[in-house]
Amino acid sequence: MSETSPPARERREELERAVLGDQPTHTSQQVAAAAGVSLEQARRLWRALGFPDAGDDAAFTDADLSALQRLAKAVGNDVVDFETAVRLTRAVGQTMARLADWQVATLSERVEDLESGPDATGSRLTAAVEMADEIGPLFEQLLVYAWRRHMAAAVGRVEALGAADEDLLTAHLTVGFADLVAFTSLSNGLDEDSLGDLVEGFESKATDLIASLGGRVIKTLGDSVLFVTENATAGVDTALQIVDAIGADPALPDVRVGMASGPVITRMGDVFGSPVNMAARLTGVARRNRVIIDHDTAARLPRDRFEVRPLPARPLRGFGSVEPIAVRRTR
């Protein structure tokens, strides 16, 4: 027995057609042949976008075919090799999947509001289709605009950070890991709406602060935010402002931040290296509404702005015995 009833399937397909603006008419074999690539190459790129193999079903639109043709042309002209094309496609797929989930969740709340008001259509599907038609072009333009702005910023960071020519993906950064205290026990006592509001409130407040102070959010994990700054002073100032803002908010739990500095590898939108691991470990030993840093970060701070205080050494997994350092602003 199918898990999705025929009426539900029809409604979903109608909404998909409204969003895509087209009816799927091509099979995997047809789009691969038309684009001049092998079936396996076409399927690799489709999986890299984050979608399952479609088998022999007519699952692809003219827009899918056009996208594959353009990508195949770039590979054929040696703009990029095929493996690089797969990696770039995977980056787009993972980013867009999260963005789409985020936007749909936000818009679903708006649909519910509209359907409970005086202008209700009587059908959530109708309201969703109308909203997709109205905001689709706007968000397409916004997406391209935001991508260009972030691409310019990313290229600028590579130049400004002075990464070595032989390794443009490595730079000296300060890594911060902000974590809500006792989130697991707290979340067990909240309903879904309250938990969603809490997570969104924390992420919104933390990420807005980080961006406003020149930092960069790497990822959010519900109860924590991983971010980087170009230097220790900016990093600690950001961390202290996060503690001030969230710790003083009665609607949010207390927060703690661990920070470490050093060479960091940036790849696929994420960061890797010893400072990332150290920041996470230090967060685990920080007291509520406190910032704990490593020695490298402490050595780079101006003493006229920050006070540092070594804490008793303790074992940190993967690092042995480590002496954390508490930091606060000078009075």
C-alpha cells in the first residue's frame, strides 16, 4: 500500500508544477543524450544536487535539460573538469536544500495565517500556489543578488587574509562556538512551536550580531552557532556581545562561548582544523554566560581592552591537559 494517497500525490504534483513552472516530460536517458553526457554522469550530477535517481520516469523539465546542457558545455570547453563540476553542484544542492526547507517552513506559517483570516481561499494548496506565483520571481532575483554579494566577499577574504599562494584555502582565523546551556533538558519540556521559536530567536540574534561585527557564520546547529573572525580582537568582542545579548534575554537560556585561533582550512562552506576542535572543547568547560579562550587567542588581545585569567588545567579530549583562559572586558 502506498504511503501517499492519490489525492495527496496529486496536490503535491500540482504544487511542484506551480513552483517549477513546467511539466516534467523527459527521462534521465533523454536529458543525458540531449546534453551529450553519459547516463552515469547525468545521474551523478543529479545525485550531487541531492535528488534520488528517477529511473525510467519522465521526471525532468526543459529547465533541467537546459541546466545540464550548460554545465556539460562548461566541462567540454575546459572551463572546469567534471569532478569540479560535481563538487560545485553538490555545494549548490546542499545549500539550496537547506534554504528551501527554511523558506517553506517560514512561508507555511504565513499560509496558515492567511487561511485563518478573512481572506482565506478555503484551500492551503491554493494559497500556497498563489504565494509561489507572487514571490517566486522576487526571490529568484534576491538569490542571484545575494550570491554575487557573498561571492565578492569570499574572493575578497582570500586576498585580504593573505593566504599562501600554494594553499588558498588556509588562513589564520579565530573560531568561536556559541552554545546554549542545558538545551537538551530544556527542549524536552517544550512543545514544537515553543522549541522552534526558541531556536529561531537564538540563531537570529547570534547571527545578526556576528554579521554586524564583521564575522562570518559557518553553520548553525539549533543550540549552537559556529563562526569565524579575521582576528582575535574581533572574535572576543563578538563573543562577549553574544553573551551580553542572549544572557540578558529572559526568553532565551544562558549561553557560553569557546574560542581558539590558528590556521584553519576553509572548504565546502565549512572550516576544519585544530582551532575548530579546540573551540568546541572549550565551550564544554565554559561556565554559563562566560567566554573561554585558548592561549593563542589570549596572546593576540590588546590588554587595554581585555582582561585574561588562566584557569586550572583540565583534560580536553584530543588535546590532553589544557589550561583554559577566561576573558572579559577591562573595566
